[in-house]
Amino acid sequence: MGKKALLPPLSSQVSESRYCFLSDSTRSGKRLQLLMAGREVCSEDYVMRRAGYPTLALEIVAEGSGTLRLNGKTMPLRPGMLFAYGPGITHTIKAAGGSRLVKSFVDFTGEEGLRLLKASGLLPGKMAMARDPESMLRLIDLMLQRSGSVTDGSRELCADYLRALLRLCAETVPLNRRSKDPSDCYWRAVTMIDADYSGIKSVSDLARRLEVTPEHLTRTFKIMGDESPLKRITLRRLQHASDLLIAGGSKVKIVAAELGYTNPFHFSAVFKRHFGYPPRALQRRVRGGVRSIGSQKIKNR
């Protein structure tokens, strides 16, 4: 009888972490089985180098930045980016100095899991941007809530959460920098904006992340029938600002600073131009019992 293969040890280069352990055996069968889920806040010197991994694994970046080298290809890590690896897939994950890299992951086995990854196009060795990273991260959080409950019921429930997560991978946008299809660049831009609209400083910053020129990016948005990348960034910021103001407890200048506006008067002017009234008027309406406002919809294709 051969020695049972186990998952490799966890990194110690994390400042905060939360894990759910259901099994440490790498033995695989037909059915999907979650072995482990985790959420890690990486230290500034975080580096993980592996020549491969004994099971299938999927990671998604929640916050911060860094670099990923996956099967010989290097890409910057950004919020909303996810990647898969497994046996024989070399990978190196590094946190950027001064950045609070936060990522969640799942380790799993089963022919069903590989089939779901294949159907989504996110096979081990592939990277993509999530169109709905918040839903994916919430599913992993639901797995983490089962921590300490290693029962048949918990295993089945976590397997269902994992199935939903893997099916959401079909809605991701592959990170294919060489594609000449304008829809590829457009959707990569859209998913990056939706995942990190408060961290994107300008259209030039977004273009740099996508490795295209600002002119090419603006032209791509027009081809796809969207007004401009700047308009989309602004609308996502304003939608988030209205949510913060409706929730209450945040001053206008604090909301403005959180969204990258150094001048709160400029933020108020942009907000009024979009909604038709200034932020303080919204706060007064909320205190008066009005909890819904009109909002210009972002065009989705």
C-alpha cells in the first residue's frame, strides 16, 4: 500500500487568514469534492513558487496587486483576476511591495470538477477576469463558514457551492492580449473597471493595465457602442458613492476621498451632474425616509 498523498503545507507569509479544511487527501474520484477553501491577506514579502500542485486549484484576487507567472506567462495581479492550476502547472505568485494582496482559493478533486473547468474555458494554466467577482468571493465565504464542521452534510453543501463557483467561471473574460477581436479588449476593460473602479486612476492607467494604448481603448469602446471608458469608470464610482450615502454614516468628503476625488467640491459637482442633485441633498432625502433614487444604467452588452 503506497503512502497517502496529502496537500502541501500552507504559506506562513500571511498576516491574516481563514480556512476551511474538509480533507487533506489528494485522492481523486468521479464526484466533485472540495478539499480546502481559504482567504489570505498576504504579507508584503509574500512569494509562492510551485512546480505544480497535487489537485485542481482556483484562486481569485479580492484586493491589492502583485504578479503571477503561470506556465511561463507573466501577468499583473489585479482585483477580479482569477487563475487555475494543478498537477504539472508551474506558478509563482508575488505580492507587490506596499500593496495589501488579498486572495481567496479553493482546492478540489474529481473528474466532475475538471469537466466544469473545461466547459468554462478556464483549464489549469489559464487566467481570466471575473465579470462578477463579488459573487465568486461570496461563494468561497460560504464555504469558509463551514469551517470546523466536517460532516457529510457540510461536504455536500460545499460541493454545491463549488459547482456554482465553477459555473460562474464560464462568465469570465480570458486574458488574451493578442486577440484582434475588439470585444475581447472591451470585456477585459469592463470587468477590470467593475472589479477595481476606485483604484483605477485614469483611462491611461486602465490602458496600461490592459497593455494597450489609451487611444486604442477609447476606440474599442466606441466600436462596441459604449460611450467611453472614462464614462463607465465615473458611473461605477457614482453608483458606489450613492450606495455609501444611502447607507448613512459617511460624510461627503470621506466618500469623495474613498473614490479617489481629492477635491470634495469636484466630486459634488460630478455627482450632481449625473443624478440631478448634490450628495447632501441625497443624505437629506434618506434621513427623510426616501431610500431609492434614479440612476443612469450602465450599458451592458
